[in-house]
Amino acid sequence: MIEYYEQADEEGQNYRTEVDLSLVDEVPDLEKSWLLWLFVKVASSEDVEFIGFRDDLIVTLDAQVEAVYAGTIVKDGWCELYFYASTSKKFENITSDVMARHSKYAYERGSSRDTKWEMYQERLYPEPFDLISIQSRHTLEALLEEEDDLSVPREVEHYFFFQTPTALQRFEASMISDGFSLKEHINDDESDYVYGVTLTKMESVTPEQVNETTSTLYELVMQEHGHYEGWSTVLS
């Protein structure tokens, strides 16, 4: 499952990361301990010619060395493509062959051992709030497909889980005093975060409002060492 999300670096510059989320279930794959990377100079990662090149590279590396595509970081005019494979021996020849079939790009390439898949886990895989942002984007896209007016306030449900009942109670009381309403309590006995609560609030779901609300709730729930599982709503 290929997803993307955006972040800001230490200098406040936005950059985009694309990642195969499904690989997290296999991390680390000890049979694919080599990290292969190819950095390509390109104006846009959404350029049609570049997408054709990237897809060709993914398919060719998979066919010839069973390399898996881990993701891409798009930053400062470069697309950094990352793969994991059991060997690095044919990487240069394969990439040269693929690049010869497409427009010429300035590029850098290399490989290194990464038995713990640190590149994937520490640079590519999204942080918890980034996962919420991905979920929010999908929800908003589904609403827009139904021609929903996102500016219309409606009841929005938010889901939280905690390790202790006292943490839940403190958080719940604080949120209710801030205008949220209690919908229900839920338990997840298969998780370390057993004690859950669903809180609701009337609000619009414009991208700006969603980002403001989710980022605030994420910070607040972290103060109680809890877990925020995102939100849902209905058509206005």
C-alpha cells in the first residue's frame, strides 16, 4: 500500500515522503539486508516522464533481483528512491539499463547494509501524527467525492485510548470542559491502551480546521501518554 505525506524539515522547508506502508509487517526482512538508493534530479515527482521511469525501475529491480520498493523522499529538487534487496551486485547495471530507456537525468546512486531497515523505520515510515494526516486526507477525499460542503459544521467523532482509567478520566474531563461531548467508552483488551473513549464536537471539516483540530488533540492526548486514533464524520 503506497501512501504519501508531507513534513517540514528543521529549516521549515516542506518535503514529501512516499512509502509502502505494507512493508512494516515484514521489518526487518533479514533476507533483504541491502539498502539500494538512486537520487534523481527532477523538477517534480509527479512529472509523467519521471513516473514512467520510476515504475520501470521498480518493476525491473523486482524482476531481476527481487528488490522491494520502500519509498521516495522528494526534497530540494531531488527524488530519493529507496529499495531493499538481498544483494547489491547488479544494482548499477540495472539502473544504467533502465535510465538508458528514459530521458537523461542527473543522478547519484549507492548501496549499504541496513539489516535493521533503519532507513525505512526512521526516515520513510510515518510518525503517528503523519498516519492521522493520511487518514484525514482519505476521509476528506471521500467527502468531496460526494460533493460535500466541508465548511458546514457537523458532528465529528474523535477516538482516544489510554493505558490507565485515571488518564482517560483526566483527559475526558478536560475535553468536555472545552466543548466536546461524551459519546461512549470502549475497551481494547488486546492492546496496551485498554481504556478508550469516543468524544464528539460540532465543527467544520475543511482541511485547515481538520489540521488544527487533529494537531491540537494529538498534543493533548500525548500529555496523558495516550493514543489518538483519528476521527470520522458523516455527510453534511
